[in-house]
Amino acid sequence: MRMIKLHRVGPGITVQDTGREGWLSQGLSRGGAADRLALAEGAALLHQPTELAALEIAGSFLSLEVSAPVRIALTGAPMRALCDGEALVWHSSHDLPAGARLDLSGSEGGYSYVHFGGGIDAAMTLGARSAHLAANLGRMLTKQDSLALGPDSGSRAGMTFTPLSRFNGGLLRLVETPQTKLFSPAQRTRFTQTTFRKDARANRMGQRLVCTGKGFGTDTGLSILSETIVPGDIQITGDGAPFVLLSECQTTGGYPRIGTVLPCDLPRLVQAPAHADLHFAFVSLEDAVTLERAEADRRDGLRSALRPLIRNPHDIPDLLAYQLVSGVTRGDELEGKEA
Amino acid sequence: MPTPDIADAPHWPVVHTIGVDGMLISFSDTLDEAANRAALAFREALEDAGLQGVLETSTSLASVYLRFDLRAADHKVMRSALDAMLRQNDWYETPLPSGRTLWRVPAVFGTDLAPQLDEAAAMAGLSPDQAIAALCAAPLRVQAIGFAPGQPYLGQLPPEWDLPRQTGLTPQVPEGALAVAIRQMVLFSVSTPTGWRHVGQTALPLFRPDQPEPFTLRPGDDVQFVAVTREEFENIRRNDALGGATSQAAN
């Protein structure tokens, strides 16, 4: 069986897939990759189903070794990637030979993903392989962990694409929640005019945001009967700071929510580095639906957006060797071919 | 909940959108038995109706959540289907879902295992013994499962138990902790910080992902606590994987 063995393992590294749907009524949120778009990108690069499990690296570092030839894809927040010391291009797929060592470092924050041809064959629990840390399902990976890979039905690597821009913060579009109007018009306006950044405290349940100036809130003493909450909801907790719920969020809550980030914009939030500015803008439900449908269609077409990875000759350290292989001629033969 | 304008005053039930692809059907903005029953019954009807595009439904205390596939359905169609279903029935008068279970669950109240019994009892104007008797007097309804996997909100306790949450959080209560606030009890499925007062301790596992039935309780079930001594509790905890809980069909 093809295995990967983990050597240097930073914090926050888990096995992730598209999560567990259908357990909300039992209190279990879907979980799954923090940036589900990155999963779709990795699946497209390797020509395999989006449901296969990958490694998620939360602003950390990782070194691993593969026991057999393996196709990989690198997506999400870019990292410095070395295969046996040779640089690999991010947002691309690559062939790793048996025994190769992959070193990943230099994350600026956000979530990076390593996908493997055939996916990670971790145990299925309740229909998924994802670690759901908040529910005590699975765990963070540690040094010396070994992971089995599933059978790889594909063979193509060396592909790349231009990812949806989402690694520098920017605008997050919101729809209203049942509680949005409990925030005064002045509060809502100020919310959309404020520049936020990510708080250092974050996990797969949610991301706290910070800003200069006053916090936000509804009338004091307001209590809301606990109801279903969804990833993207922005709770305003007691201290006035917005808290954006992510994939492992609790399933119900009673804090007022000022808005809900569109699912298609959530990757921009989770992938923003700590120094990036974030802004919010409300859009109509109609516009939000149009945007979501367009993004779903775009994701379906990711495979057709791939192109071969052309290596820049300046990045090839053994360029001379390449020329020798392709250029062993007697000169007259070369002239003959060109004629 | 304040109503800023009388025109905005809701006529229950009320349907809101949640996120881009969700709907919330709320039967009340306060916790009451009829609204909870309406939510449970309406969700069951929704599951049976099999509306096109529906991906998932769930209930919370007094509302039903529904998520649908934006490429298989749209808001207008979904909304009118929900409105039609809401008109079909007086949901507040419908009986509880079928197949409910009555659980009897041993719990130790007070002691160092559940250190806030005396404080909560005093707030309710009861002696610790009276408090234990009150909390075990009758089955409590699983009004919702939520927040964490398998975690029940149990109610409704008599009015004297309308205790506010603590202003500060207890840093950690263990799995199986039974805590009280706002006329409800929560039985914690994972170790967690909480603002609810920790009055009892059970050994009932609520979420066992490796079992064929990973979730012990379902919304609508009844749970009656049986007070045991600390010694009895330790014995149960050592020897019984279900924490001494027994179950039978509920009426």
C-alpha cells in the first residue's frame, strides 16, 4: 500500500474532505476543509472526485516522505514547496518519485492543502474522513504519523491553473440575517465602512475579527432564542467584536448575527493573511443567489481551466543535463531535421 | 424581542432566510411547549414531503431550518411550498413525532462532581434536597439537540428555575455534566466552558461516532433523571457503557 510518512509536523495539520452533511439535527456541523474551493481545485488538478481527503495545513509547516510514486497537487494558501530540495510550483500538480521528501514551509497564514492521487485513505466516520476537532472526531496529525493512500486511477500531473484571487483579503459580501435589522442603520453602515483584520485567535470553528474604534451591538439586554446558525454567519458577541463562523461551528446559537458571508466569499476570509484588510458589503438575496450559482458553475468547469505547467528554464538547475539528453547529435543530423 | 415598528410585528409562524440557501421557519421567539412541538412536527412533515432540492432539515428550540440546492430550486418556489405546508395544519396543535423514547438516566447531584447545586437551588428558593426532587420529578423533553454533537436542551422546568446564566464562564465542565439555566437543563456531550450552573453529573454518552447509532438522544425524546449517591454513580461509571441509562417507548 502506498503510504506517506510525516516527519516535521507543525500545529494545525489535519485530514480534511468535504465534511459530513446531514447531521445538523443531531448537533454535528458539517466541518470539512476550511477552504472548500481549494479541495475542488486539487480534485481538478488530479482529475479525481472532490470528496477525496487531503491534508490541510493551517498556517504551519510540514515535511513528509512518500513510499511509492505519488501524484500530488498543492492548493490554497501558497507555501514554499521543495521536493528533495527542488522547488515545486504552487497551484499545480506534480509527480513525486518513490522515497521523495516534500518540505512545505513559509506560510503567510490561511489554509494550504496537499492532495494525493487516490486521496488519503483515512477511516470513514459518519460518512467522511475529515477531522472535526470540535466534535472530537479525528485529531491533529503529529510527527511519525503514517497515512495510507487510496488507489490512484489517474496518471496525469504537471498541470496548473490560475486560482480565484483570495489570498490578500478584500471584500466579503453579506446577506441579511433575521437579526440584521436589530442593528441600527447607523451600526450597519459603520460595519460596512470599517476595515477589519483577522484576530490571531482563530480555529476551524470561527474567526474573530478586530478593528480600530468601537465594537458593534444591538440594544443591550436583548436575548434571542437559540436557533440554527450556519458557516459564514457573523455573530456579534458580548465584547462587540464580529466572530465569523466557519466549517466546524456550533449548530445553534443565540447571539445576534449582523450578516452572513456568502459561501463563495468565505475562501477569501479564511485565506486572508493576518495583515490583510477585510471589508463587508451587503448584497440582495437575488444577487447572492446569482453569485453562488455562477461560482458553482465555475467550480464545475475547473478542469477545463487547467494548462500544462511550463517550467521556466531559469528555474531548472540542471538545465545542461536536459540539453544533453535532448541534444546529443552530430550536428549534421540536426541540420537535416531542421531542413 | 423589541418590535421597532408595529407593522413588523410577526404573525407566527414566520419564515426567514438563513444565509443564501437556507430558510428558518420560526414558531415563536420565546421557548414554549407548543412552539417546540410545532417545530418537531413541521420538520417531520418536511422530511416526508420530499420537496425538490431540499438537502437538509433540522430543528432548534422553536424553529425548523431547511437548506436547499440553489441549482435545483429557488427561493420563490421553496417559499410558496413552505407557506402552503404551514397553512395545511395548526402546527401548534399537532402531536409529538412518533417513535419517541423515554430515558431514565442516573445522575449524582451536588458533591464535588457537580459543585453548583447549592448555589442554583438557593437561587430557585429551594433547599438542595428540594432542588434534587424537583429536577427528578418528571421527564424533561429533549426540546432540541444542538450546539455540540448529541447535546440535548431539556425542558421545561418550573418557573422558579428561570435562572440567568452566570456572567462569567465556568472554564470547563466535563462530558456528561448536567447544567441549568433559563428553565432548561443541558447535558454536555463534550467537555466545554459554559455559563450554565453545573448541578449534576451523569455518565450518559451522547455521541459515540464508532457505534451504529452514534447519537443517543433524538429531539422529542423524554429524559427523567434518577438521583444516585456518589458511590452508586462511580460504580455505574465503571461498569456501564450507557451510564446506567435505560430506555423504553415514550407515550
